[in-house]
Amino acid sequence: MISRRKFIAASSAVALGAIVKPVFANVKSLTKEDSQVKKEMIPMVISTWNHGIPANEAAWKVLETGGNSLDAVEQGVQIPEADPNVMSVGYGGFPDRDGHVTLDACIMNKDGDCGSVSFLQHIKHPIAVARKVMEETPHVMLSGEGALQFALEQGFVKENLLTDQAKKAWEEWKVNSKYLPKINAENHDTIGMLAIDEAGDIAGACTTSGAAYKYHGRVGDSPIIGAGLYIDNEVGGAVATGQGELVMKTLGTFLVVELMRNGMNPQEACKEAVKRIVTKLKNYKEFQVGYLAINKSAEVGSYCIHPGFNYALYQNDKNTLIDSDSYLKS
Ligand code: SD4
């Protein structure tokens, strides 16, 4: 005789079967040919927004001399991290609403290893600390005071990251103190970078000072593996920029990579991940999110909610700024 518990489990499964459609039902699986790297397409590096151009230059210096993709992305994103005029990343970033510059970053290599720091203060290059977390600890993420203590132990120097320019902007903001995320803020936001080296191996990095005037303690998508960045060296990689809360609610870059694993090209996968936000999150029009992806064949894709997101692609000795397609057209 069937027990009551078994009966309930069996009937729930039947009911679920009736309503749950397989997520990847209509996409083909990757074939071996799909995953072949075209040698003329690599090395390559790609990164978000205008500040991706100088960041790519630094990454390219590593790649063109046969360096690996992990070193390339770490070197690349350190350019905007150190630039006081890029007010959304590292030194010179806009502070939180209490006047503290707090940084989030993560890095991921070809072997699926990753390291991350969140809510880190006083260290100019959070991406380098994230790499140390990956390589020198048994953990993936360190946060706040602990991350700072670890950085200092590793030889990083404690610095003031709040520039006069950022302080002035914060003081002006305090007059009304409204938390109002800006869409496409000054055309540079989080930097996310993906690279394929000569050996065909993929790595990625993501670093940011987060949303300007956020609550003290707020952590966005950028240090979260699978939200701000995800790499699977068999498939490809993806990075996210824009309002982290929407990316975290949909685990955006993991989704993009899984869609590519199941046969979508990078463009289709980015579009589908934005569509997920649009269909699931009612307030999507108030925010920008942009995704950037590459696959193992060095194909590129990008998609965003609002027009205005762009990315820099360095491939075949050319570093080019390209506008992303968007869900909303104006
Ligand atoms: C974050 N994706 O922390 C980052 C950058 C940002 O508005 O603040 N965008 O959400």
C-alpha cells in the first residue's frame, strides 16, 4: 500500500511536471566544434564602459607577450582602480552616504578558483587583494575589517581613498540626501573584464566602489561569484555592471554562462539574462544593468536594459569602443 507521505510526494511531482517547463528545452547543447578556439581571434580582452579602453591597453601588454589571462585582467582593472577621475571604481570612488569609500571586487581563473573582497576600505587595489584571497587562503571571500586586516598582512598599504572631488560631490548630495541611482552614471561604472590568452584560457575580474551614497555596509553584485562575474573555462565568461541588486536577484552572470553552456551564443545569452530581469523584477525601468560575455570561441555578446552601455574590445591589435544593444530603445 502506498504511504501518505509517498502519495503526497508522488502527486506533487505530477503536479509540478504539469507546470514546470524544462529551462533549456529549446536550446541545443554545445558540440566540440562549437567550443573550438579560433586561433586568429585570440588573445583578446573585453571590458565594460569607456574606462575599458585604457584598462584593455594594460591587459593587452600582458597578453601580447604571451602572458596569461589571469595576470592580464588583474593588471587591466588596476588602471581605473588607481584613476581618481573614475569615480565608480577604487581610489576616488564616490563614498557611501556616511562618507566612507567601500570597495567590492572579485577575480576568477581558468580552473574555477576565485577570490573576492567586499566592503573593503582604505586599499587602492581591491582586485589584487581578491587574488590574494584566492591564492593564499582556503576561502573565496573576505569582508570588511577582516579583509582589511588580511590586506595589511599581505603588505598592502592603508590609504585615504576619498578624494576632494568625491568628498565635494558627497557634501552636495547630503543637502537633499536622496538615494537615487543614476542610469549610466558618467559612462563609467563598475569595471568588469574578461580575457582569453594565447593558450585559449579564460579569466575575469570585476571591481567597483559600488552604488554612490549607498547604505553603509551595502555590498553589491560585483564581489559575488555568479552575480558580478562568472567564468567556466570550458564554456566562457560573463561580467555585469549597473544596479547590483537586480543582478543579485537573478544571479545574472551564472545564468549567462549556463545559457551558453546549453547552446546560446554570448549575445543570445546576455539578452536572455536581461529578459529575466525584465520579466521578474517590476521596477526594472528605474535601473540600468549591462551584461558582457565571451565564449570559448572568442565570440562576444552584450545586452543592457537602457541604451547607453558600451564596452571596449581589444582583438586583432585593435582596441574599439562598441555600443551595446538594449531592451528599451530610448
Ligand atoms: C554595484 N554593480 O555595486 C555595482 C556598481 C553600481 O550602480 O553601483 N552600479 O551595484
